[in-house]
Amino acid sequence: MQESKIQKINIVYLLGTLFIPILICALCFTISALYFPKGNGAVILILGPTVLSILWWIFGGSFIFKRKTREFEHTLEESGFNKDHTFYGRGKVVIIDVEQGKIGLIFFWNPFKTYEFSASKVEKAWVDDGKSGSGFLEGSSRVSFLMIVDGIKIRVDTFTSNQRFRMNDNYILTGISKADMMVQTIEKARKKAK
């Protein structure tokens, strides 16, 4: 098991994912303006990198994250990790081995670094229903479960929306149920951890 501190975001990866396509486009636009002001060369140098950059921003990060998640799950299985419960949250995957008291984590903005640690390192785990407002304005647009590992708060969403739902809506209740189940599973793993 790893003893390294959890890092949710790799700044170099984040900046590279966002800005390298922009730099490539700027370079191609400059070459096009200097050497190919008209014709097919200009069209290729302007449209090609632009389309590829847009495709990269839409699909590239998700492709890398999904691939690294599959590799991580395969590595855990080979090491004897029992995947009793796996939760695929937005930008995070939490894998729990209740019997051995272990937890595995991988983050969207740091997919090349995976974490496997004893559940005893979880200081606290709880559900956040996102409830705000009062009266007829009471509702939520995000439900999640949170855990603190080595002083770092990790929030995993079980439901998110760009609109607010009433607290008795099925979306909110389902999100709360999923979050509650994950917290209970984490607590079971904590009790079994060595």
C-alpha cells in the first residue's frame, strides 16, 4: 500500500491538457499567416489543429481517465484487492475492499497517480445532501459523500444538476441513498482495517 499524500490535481497535467492544444493552434496559425496566406495549406493549418483541439477537449481527458481507471482496477485485482464496492463519481473513482479494509482512489485531473491505502486512514466520512434555502425554496442541486484522508477532504458526487430539486424529489433521494451506502461501506472497511 502507498503512503504518499493524496494529490487530487496534477497541475502540470491540467495545464498541459488545457494549453498545449492552444499553443499548437497558435503555432499553426502563425505558420499559415507567414508561409501560406492563401490556399489549401492555410485551410489545413487553421482548421486541422482547431478541430483536433476541440475533439481533444471534449474526449481526450475522459479517454485517458477511463483507460487509467481500467488499468488501476486490473492492477488491484492482480494484487488480491477484492472490489466489494466501486463507485464511479464525476471525476473520481472510489473502490472499496471491505474484508481487507482497503480503499482505492483515482482522480480525473491526476489519472497517472493512483492511491491504495488502508481504510483506517479515513479520519471521517459523511453525507452532504446540499440542502439550502427555506420554505418552498428549500432544495438541492448536488448530493455527495465526503471523506477526510490525511487531512485532505475528498468529495464524490452522487447527484449533480444545474437546477435545484426539492428535497423529497426522487433524484435527491436516490443521491442521498447512494451517498449513505458509500459512507456505510467506508465505515465497514474502517472497522476491518488493520
